[in-house]
Amino acid sequence: MSEKPLSAQTNQNTVQITFPDQTQLALQVFSDAIIRVCPIDALPAASYAVVAKPQPTQFTATVKNGVAAINTAALHVKVYPDHHMDVFDQNDRELIMDYRGQRQPLNRDLAADETSLLEEEGHAGHEEIDATAALTLTKQLDPDEAFYGLGDKTGFMNKRGYEYENWNTDDPAPQMENFTRLYKSIPVLYGLRQGRPYGLFFDNPYRSHVDLGKESPAYYSYSVVHGPLNYYIIGGHRLADVVANYAHLTGTVPLPQRWTLGYQHSRYGYQDAPEMIQIADGFRQHDLPCDALYFDIDYMHGYRVFTWDPGRYPDPKKLIAQLHEKGFKAVTIIDPGVKKDPGYTVYDDGKKHKVFVKTPAGKNYVNRVWPGRTVYPDFGKPKTRQWWGQCHLALTKIGVDGIWNDMNEPASFDGPIPDDTVFSDNGKKSTHAKMHNLYGHNMSHATYDALKEQTGRRPFVITRAAYAGTQRYATVWTGDNHSLWAHLQMMIPQLCNHSMSGFSFAGTDLGGFGSDTTPELLTRWIEAGLFSPLFRNHSALGTRRQEPWLFGEPTLSIYRKYLKLRYRFIPYLYDLFALAQSAGKPVMRPLVYDFDEDRQVYDIDDEYLIGDALLAAPVVTKGKTSRLVYLPAGQWIDFWTGKVIPGEQEIRAAAPLDTLPLYGRVGTMIPWGPAHQFLTDEPDQTMTFKVFGDTASYDHYQDDGYDFAYQKGEFNQYHVTFAQGKPAVTLTTAGYPAGLYPEITVAAGDQTFALQLENGKYQLIDKN
């Protein structure tokens, strides 16, 4: 009997492929540029990451000469009888091509006894995912193919030639490019093949592995230890379009409270309430803008979550009120581990409500973290998330402004949590093996919902561990970095790849968390991180303290200069966050995001864009007082001197210790806010718009900066233009009348124009 031929059957948005061996595959069309690929039986599976639904889309599905072709306006997919699949753009140019050869594992020249000897000496061997247990995709690798994304990974902007694992891991050792895994698993990969962009999102939370040409220059691969192979093909005309399509698929970053874009300061090691007041006073006395101070784990009573040490913080409500009076918000750390301590309310209540993770035998699973013997809330259970959220009342009722979720990989000091430990998957029984990478995601979801309900404000939640889609609930930081020049250098690729992976609200510990910083390193870090969306200095107990006044001059003055500069840029950053929410556009971007047709920017690791108007080229190497800067297409204006510089060339920029090379793109405009020591709920009374060049237009967004009234239309939008030497401001939306600027200034070169609000319109009143 001859084999049945390959067939394709269409049902609404889904094409069901039946292969000659009678196995089946589904291609689910979400839009012209997004197609999901998965086994038929995986179609109904819920996703923690994906929020988009398939939209009515025109496409064709045909079979010719035994090959199925699924064509949308943006993607052409061919499926072959031997299970291979190729993806082309709308012009039938190659994007993602199956590799049809044999894989060739790297020859590491190691016998079993040699591996043991290496490990005994402290040289850890290479950790492999068991290929026999892994489901694998292998794709052709073009000679010029470049890769970006993957969220929280070490190393360089372009990930080609490296391998990575998606398994959330707490590893405090100084992280370098050879680290294959960190705290987050964001399995979205962007490729540029002969300049043509595409994306692949592998939506499976089990432990997975990506090899981007390390094993062989002929192919790249993805493998996962447990099925299904469930992934999304993402197209787009430009790389920016692909990134926006991924943001649409997994959800965008919600608009944050305005104050969260200000400077924030933290240290693991502040001793008590008087010291917290002393630190707050230090910032004000030294004229250093700052919006938030943090309480690390030592504020708790024996590291018991949702408690305060009664000796060191006898009246936390009073302390927080004092900080508020001085213009500081209070952010407290919360770990997921609950001390196993009968008599401790949180433990007793959690045990009563049966919200903790279980062993296969049905007992509460116990490991050890900061408080000692610890149990873990089962955040995959909706009941647990609600219970955990209610625990936050102990903090929100006394005025805590933000929650910092840490150790939620989840960390465990007494060895890894066994894979068969019983976790919940939205109420259904599951295992640690599946839910590990989702643990921080579900914890953040619980925290976000609690803060929204309890405060009525946009929640400020920070998380160390995350999965794809966690950007809907939390900002992130890159974890326990060190005061090393290599970590300053790694900041830009990490944050830019975070941003393209959906996490526009991301930051790193300015100055470094572990090890001892130096005056030069701290100075260059505050410059390099000037536009980091999360702008926080954080250092560890036992390291050199990083309050800027402790370093004397010139460090203090330079630090002050850049803190003050940050606050002038906050209206621009806030506008970018409005775009991030509405259109999925990153705030902090690699040059390749906007200039993907320029091969020169593919491997630039030490420059970045802020929106489409600014390019920062910080010094990230010790002792340097100048540096080479590549300026892409167009014309650029030196922010400090006003000099116009043609693009598509490399220039040498002077960069003495107090200077961040910074450039404005000719033909753009940015808002330039008033100076602040800290941000309040009161709207600014004036706004300046800086014009780069002779002609520009700009759309500026404004709301109250703290609650959800904007979702009901309570916001203002201004369209600002400058052409032929004349400014104009048009109100396109005025749903927040209390915030309308009485006066707006437009600054173009050496000319300044003032416009005043009269009867709902801005009239030119002055020119200087």
C-alpha cells in the first residue's frame, strides 16, 4: 500500500498538516506577520506569555507536488513531506530555512576521567542538555546572519556564535560572556539574514537550549527537554516591525508612575531607621536629585517576609511618612521563601490555606534560603496569588510605594529543587520542571494585582526572575552584577536586548552590586546609565558604599551633573513609555533596531539609542578620555557643542571624565523638562522642546503620572512643529485640563520661542 500524500486542511485561522506518516502539525495564523507552529493537540494549551488572539487574516493554504504552502501578505511558509519547513518573506526571499544535514557536536577532547579531574580542580565542565531527551529544531545559518534578543543573557549585542540556556538561575559569581543562563528566560530570538529580519518565539517554559552557531557555522538550533515544540514565526518589513509584532503577541509594558523614572538609591546593609533618614538627608544636603530609597532584606525580622525588625525599625509607618515628607518613595524587598516557623503568622496562615509547594508525597516542600528552613508559595495556583496579594496589606497600609521581588528563580541554598516537586499550573497539578521558569512571572502577577487593588496607583513592581510576558506586571534589573569594567561594558547589550525582548522597563545596578567600585568606574557608570529606564544605584553589604558624597570631588559634582540631567530628560522618557505601551517600541534601543540596513551597526556594543532622537556613546573602558563613535545615516548634532556632524562615519569624540558623548538626530525634537529634586503628583507648569536642526515635529503625551485615569481619556496630547523658523503647538487631546502647560518654549539653535495657552490654544508671544 502506498503512503498517503501530505495534506492540508483549513479551519478558520488554522491549517492542519497531515504528513505521510499520519503525524499532524498545526499552523495557526495570528496575523499577516505571526504564525504559530505546534502539534495539533497543543493548540488549546494556555500560555502565560501570549495575550494576542488570532485575528481574521487573509491567507491561502495549498498543496502542490506534495508540498504545502501557507501564504499571508508578509510570510510564505512551505511544509514538506519529510517534516521540514522553510519560511520566506512576501517576496519569496529566504528567512528561516530548515537544516537538512547532520549535526556535528563540538569535539572537546575529553575522556570521562579527564572531566572528573577538571571538576576536582575547580574547572567546571561544559553542561549539556541531554539530546536524547530534547525536542530539537535545527535551522540553516547564513554566513552573515546576526542574532539579538533572548532577554537576560550575558555577552555581546549580537549573540551569534554563542549558546544559552533558558533556566532561571541565581548565580552571584561575576557573570561573564561564558555564562549560559541568568535570572530570566525570555526565549524570543531575532535574526537578520542577508539584512532581512525575522523573529522566533519559543513558548515552552521547560528548560531549553539555544545554540546560535557555536556548534557549527552551518546551523543554529533550539531544543527543549519536554514538549511540545510550540513556537511562533514573526515577520516584518524592518527589525522594528518584528519587535513590535512580538510586543503585540506577549503584551506591552504598562505606563509606569512618573516618579519611577527618577533616580533611585539602594544598599544591602543600611542598618536602621536613623540611617535611612541620614541617607535621605545626605541626598538633599548635597543637592542630589533622588526619588526613592530601598529597604533590602535586613529590614525584616529574621528575614521573615512582611515583617519589620522591631529593634531597628520600631515604627516603620512613621519612618515612611518622614521619607515621604522629604520627597522619597519607599520600596521594600520581598522574597518568596516563607520561614518555616510555627507561630509566625504568614507561615501559619499559608499552611492553613494550603498554599505551599508540595513534595510528591504531599508534604510541604522545604529548602533553605535567607530565613533558614523555608517553604515556597505555589504561585501557579490562583488561590495562592490572591493570598500572597493580601499579605502586601502589611506594607501598603503603612505607605510602602513599591515592591521589589527577589530570589524568585526560585533560589534554594540546599541544592536545586527536585524536578518532580509538585507545583500548580493555574490550579492544575504540575511539576517544578515545568513551572520553574514561570515562578517569578506568577509572583509578579500576584504582586501587581495586589498593589493595583490596594493603592489605586500604577503598581511599581521589580522582579529579578521572569518569563516572556512578565513585562505586563513588572520592571526588571539584571541581577547581582559586580563593580567591574566588564560589567559596565555588558550593561548596554543586556539592557538593549531586554528592551527588544519586550522589557522596556529594565535597569542594572549602577556602580555594581558586588565588589568595590572606584571613583572613575562609578562616574562612567552614571554617565553610561543616564538613559537606563530603571535608574538605580545598588550595592552589597561588605562592599564599598556608593553614596556619591563619600567619593569627594570631582566624583560628587559629576554625579550631581548627570542626576540633574536625567530629570530634564524624564518627559522624553515618559513619552517613550507611552509609545512602548501603545506601539511596542523599546525605550532604550541598539543601533541595529533603527538602522538594520547598515551592516556597520550589527556588532556595536558600546552605543545605544534613546527613542529615535538621541544617541549615547559612553566611555566604558578605564582611563579613556576620548573614543571612536559610529554615527549612522543622517546628520547628528553634538549635544554639548551644537556642531552638526554627517552620519555614516566613525568620528573621534572627546570624552573627559565629566563628559558623555551624546548626539541628537537632525530632524527630531525632544521635550526638556524643568529641574526637579524629586517628582510629585503635581503637573509641570512649563515645558521646553529642543529642536535638532531646522525642521522637526513631535507628539508629546501628558497625564497625571500616577493612576489609571488616562485609560478613561484623561490625558493631553500636543503636536509640536518647527518649520521655516516658526514654532506651532496644537492640542490634539485635552482630556487632562488640570495638567495643561500655561507656557511652552521651543528652542532651536540659538533661538527661543515662547507660546502661551489662551482659550485652549497656544499663541506665540515672544522670541529671543
